Amino acid sequence: MKPTIAQTLAEFAASHRDDVPAAVRTDAVGRLLDVVGNALAAREADGATEPAQVIHAVASRRGGLAEAGTLFGADRLPASAAALVNGTLAHALDFDDTHLPSVLHPSAAVVPAALAVAEAAKSSGPSLLAAVAVGDEVCNRLGLASYVPRLRNSSFFERGLHATSICGTVGAAVASAMLLGLSDKQISDAIGIAASMGAGLIEANRTGGTVKRIHCGWAAHAGVEAATYAAAGITGPPTVIEGRFGFLQAFLGDDQFPEEITKDLGERWEVLRTVYKPYPSNHFTHPGIDCALALRAQGISAADVVSAELGVAAAPLRTIGEPRPEKIRPRSGYHAKFSGPFAIATAMLGGGGLGVYLDDFTDAALTDPARLALAAKVTVVADPICDDEFPHAFSAVLRLTTHDGRTHEHRVHSSRGGPDHPLSTEDIEAKFMLNATRVLPSPEAADVARRIRDLPATPRVTSMLAAGPPATTRT
């Protein structure tokens, strides 16, 4: 009998416990650097990351077995609770990687789950890297099954579902199951269990609420729990993915492409097509930021601008351009990350990091009258060229009309960090240090980076903050 999709994924995972291609292993090191750096930066207690502080406080109060550390540095929690805390931190700043064309963020759910289980299970560095790579791969391929060519969008997003938290739960379960040493059958069961646990709605992107910032934490937590339950004997339906009442039908209806999940599995690694973010905002805002930075570099200032038109694909427009009142006056620094108009204003007036940085998206930035005034001048429209390019690349065109009556235009066909302009290894390292040194002294941040780079030769994974509670001031 032909294996089901869950069984095929389980066999793939079991066959790659410690053996992934060299390029994939190297990529996994980058994923860990990126997630850990993002999570460390998110420890700062401000309005943008308060949910992470709340989740950490709740998890610490509940206590339990001291199995794994958190990136807050001071305590050890049960593995699933540590995954919850670290996953919430990993996604809190919206600085996490993105797979195209599924448009989901695999590593923010998979890496925290894998880190927690690897520490609890005393796994080796190569085992951790393999689990991260395979977990991300499974997450990405589930996302690919949702991409509808006629819509040029994911069916998850068309239905208001957060693909990252739904697919990330299954990816986190697979990574956790690998590190627990589960059999093919048990990994398939873990997939079957996790498929009942993934959830997430994206309405918060449009109109507010802090719940989205815990989606990846919950996915990581649920993935660890699913694998743990499978190890203890709970079973899942073998047809959980493609069945009549399975994952694809329940979440996607008829807009599903199950063949994409296993097509060239193990030969073509989708994780290698997962791109890093240079800016800490919703990825749909990035090409507009690139355009604004380019025009700013040409000598155009915010004071010169009378009006601005940002052209993007129709699908992103709904996230970063609607409803307009919420986008020109975001209600918090976090919600500003999902605003095309505010991103343009920030790129014209702010700066730092790799061009736009965390301090540009704080609640305090919303009190800047110049930014709000410029954001109000920006109209977001659908652009047919961007429609054709989406979602295989995020593109945009920005037209600024200045007081002298001239119109200045800049178009990008693939945003910085995207498929045509990937971040270099040096960029990823620089991003990590920039993020980590917001809360760690430079020597400690450099030590964390070194230990992540050394994972291919590490016999036993320990907490990323093994030296103990870090300093809370910048150096």
C-alpha cells in the first residue's frame, strides 16, 4: 500500500536524523543564529514585546521540571514551556525568516521547539541542526500545498488563517520527534497529533491585539507536546494530511495541492529558499522600504514630499494598506510594522541597523508628528507588475511627488534579503550581533554566536545562555 503523506514525511525525517546535505546543515546554523538573535532583542520590555514578558512570567510561575533554558537567561522550565517562551520571543519583533511562495515563517516555531528538546534530551549539535532543517522543510512544504496560482496567494491567508502557526506546529513536532529518537511510526503519530493542535488567525494584523505575537510560541509548545505524547503512546490518524477530514481539507477546502508536500522530497530542499529579513517589520513592507531608502539616497527628503503612492501586489495590500485609517495612524509600534504608509515614512525619516531597525517601530515613534504627517501622504495601490511577481518575490514601486511638481519613481522587483538579493553570511552575523547586544555585553553575544557556529562539532547541546543570567544593559 502506498504510504500516506504523514508516513512519507516521517520516513524522510527518520532517514535524516544526523545526515543532511552540507549546504542544508550550514543553512540550519544560520537559522539558529537568526532566531536566537531576534529572540534576544525581543527581551526588551516595551510595548512591542510585552506579550513575551507575560508568557515568560506565566510559564515561570507554573514551574515544573527543569528541562530546558529560556532566552530570558535566568530559569529552566519544562521543554514545552521553554519552547513556548522562546517561540514567543522569536516572533515578537516580526523579524523572522520567510519562505516563498508560501509566505510563512518556519524557523520561529521550529527552532525554539528543537532547542528545548535537544537540551532536555541531551542531543548532539548535528542532531539539532538536522532536526531544525527537517522541521523547517516539513513546515515549508505544508505551506506550499496552500499556494493557489490563480489567486497568487496562500489559501491559508485568503481564509484569514496564520499559516506559520498552523504549519509550524507540525514542523516543530517533527523536529521534536527526531530529537526524541522516535520511530517512523511514532513520528507519523506526532504529525497526526500536531495537526489537531495548530491554530492562528491573522485579524490582529489588520485591527490590533497582541495575540499574534504568541502564535509561534504556541506552535513550538504544541509541537513539543505532540512529539512527547507520541513517545508515550498516543497515536494519530495515518491519513491526517490528505484525508476527507484531514489537515488540508479542514484548513484549505478545495484550494489545496497535496502533491507539493512530497514532490522531490529530499532532493529539492525548500528550506534553502527561506529568506532572511533585513528589517524588523512585516515582509510585505520590505520592498517599499527599499524604494524609500533608494529615493532618500538620491537626495529626496521627507520635507520635499507632497504625496506618495506605494504600488504593491493586491494580496499584500490587504495587510499593509487596509483599513487605511489604521495604517496611517497605527495604534502601536507593533502594528506600525504592518503599515505600508508608516514603513515608507520610517524609511524616509528613521534609520539604523541594515537601513531600518527596531527603534523605528516603537510606541514612541508613533508620537513623531513628522512620521505621522508623511504616512498620511502615502496611498497604497495595487500594481499589476507586482501582482505578476508575487509571491515568488516581494516587489514594489514608490512614486513621490515633490513640491517642485516633479514625480520621482523607484521600483524593486525583489526586496533586499529576497531571492534575487539574499543576505550574505556576513549580513546574518551582523544582524545577530546587532540584536544580541541590545541585551548582552558584546563578549557574551559573541560567545553565543560562536557556540551556534560550533554546533556541527558539539557533542551535547546546552542552553544558549549557559553562562547564566546576562546583563540587561547595552554595551
